[in-house]
Amino acid sequence: MCFSASVSFATGGALLGASALIYSKINLPRNSWYLASIPVIFGIHQCSEGLVWLGTEEQISPLLAEIAKYFYAIIAICFWPFYIPLAMFWYQYPLHHIPLKIIIAIGAAVGLYLLWAITIASPLWIRVNCDINSCESIAYLFKIPPFSSHLDKVYLAAVIIPFALAKNLRIRYILGPAFLGSFVLAKYLQTMDNYPSIWCYLAAIISTIIFYVLYIDSKKF
């Protein structure tokens, strides 16, 4: 998110290292793999923003900086409304959960629409937000697409409702509210269009709750 390349790399590295350590010690059933991947994806995502930072400082090639910019934006803006309901659907499989199927479809539609918005309908550019002392955040900017006035609410619903529908009470009453709180806190902390960056950083940290959920689950097997 904010601050610097070193913070992004440190956060991403810590998530990836913790994921490797914890998942090597617990038994993960196949239906948990999608859910277990969330902290891993957030870890890779944070590392990609480290590359974005290096690109703004011209420490990596322009091509790598461009790839990192689009990778970060696609994960932050397009990916999660589809992936989180999908992960929760498989986590609860073989339960036939019609509401989750509907949310997956809605999340996929939102994600594809936003993907079109940042890759075809509008160029994607970044702005480094600086004050008199330092540069502390990155804003990912694109032209707001048509029919998007309530898209942020649909995005929020697609991410949060699957947790609320979970039969696992630790997901429903700990992980879900924590993710909801990350949206609220990011909204409070945002300055100069850096909301996606702030939310992804907070959500990356909150995703470590998944380690606890899956560790408890593993004791059942």
C-alpha cells in the first residue's frame, strides 16, 4: 500500500513465508485450497506493489513496471469480487449453496466490467502522492466507466456476503466483520485516490485470520 517499496515487499514476504510455514504443518482438504490461497495471493499482490514503487523510481525496466502496475490493479479492482465467493463456495462444498452461485456470477460480471474499464475503456496510470517530507502512497487512476455509481457497493457485497453465509462461525463472526472493517477503515484513511492501495494492505493483514480458521479445521481431521 502506502509508505514504500520496502514495506510492500516486507508485508508480501511475511505473508508468503507464513503461508508456507503454516500450510506445511496442517492438513488441508482440497475444498479449502481456494480459501487457503487468499493470503498467498495477497502476499504476491503486495510484492507487486513493491515493484510498482521501484518503477516510479526508475529502478526496474519500464516493461516490468507496466506489468506490475496492471497486475496490481487487476487483482485489487477486478479479482476479489469473483474469487472470494468462489473460494467460499468450494470451502463449503458439497453443500448446494444457490445464493453463493448467484454472488459468484455477479462478482464475475463486476470483475469483467472493471477489467474492461481499466484495460480497454480507459488507460491506467498511477500517481505517487507526496507531501513536503516524503512520498507515502500510490493512486491507481482510470476513467470511471458508465453505470458505476453503485459499483463499489456491489463490490463490497460480493466480498462480504459470502463470509456472512458461511456455516463456520469463525468465518461468519470474525473473518467477515474484519474484512468489512477493512473497507470502513480504508475509507476513513484514504487521501488523494489511494483507497484501493490502502484497502488491499489492510485486507492482506486481515487475511491472516484464515490461518487460524484452517488450523482449527485441521484438528477435525
